[in-house]
Amino acid sequence: MSPTKSLPSRLIGAADRIPASLDVLAGPDHGRVVLPLRLAWSGLTEFDVEDSRERLTLYCLLLDCGQHDDVVRYVNAELLRHDWSRIRKLTARRMITLWESRVPELAAA
């Protein structure tokens, strides 16, 4: 038997996926978002941005698994600010720390 190797952290490169400013976020504030299968390969693939629960699921998924361009395309800055206190409770602490260090205004939200 070979020794078990540790898997690489899923946070490798995560800081590069976070926009430098919320100003670049171009996500919708209403309507539906359909994610590509590479992001939503299990469960919902379509999310109603006006439904707070679906939006929370969408944003948590994007913060955790999305690439920089995905976050910019699908996340709305105002809605992210509004939902941040709930997102903080549902997302890995290390990911939240990365986001808040990169975008300090979220720490105050």
C-alpha cells in the first residue's frame, strides 16, 4: 500500500478568483440565472435572483466554486452586500476571510 497523500486545498488560487472591487460585479438584480454545468453539476442549475433563498444558494456556490469571470458575471454587488451576513454563516470561514481581506467593505456589511 502506498501512503495516503493529502488532497490540495480547494482554496489554492481562491484569492485570484475574488474581484478587487464590488464595482466590477455585473450580475443581475432580477430575473433568472442559469449556471453552466461545470458550476452546477448537482442540484439546481437555474436560480431566481429575486428569491432570497435561491440567491443565497447561488452566491454561496459562486463564492466557493466560481472563477473570477463567473463571480463578475453572476453576482450583483448590492445584493451581495445585502446578503453578506447570511453568506458569512454558510460559507467556509477561510473563504470569508479571503473575501473580506480583498473587499474590506464586506466586513462592515
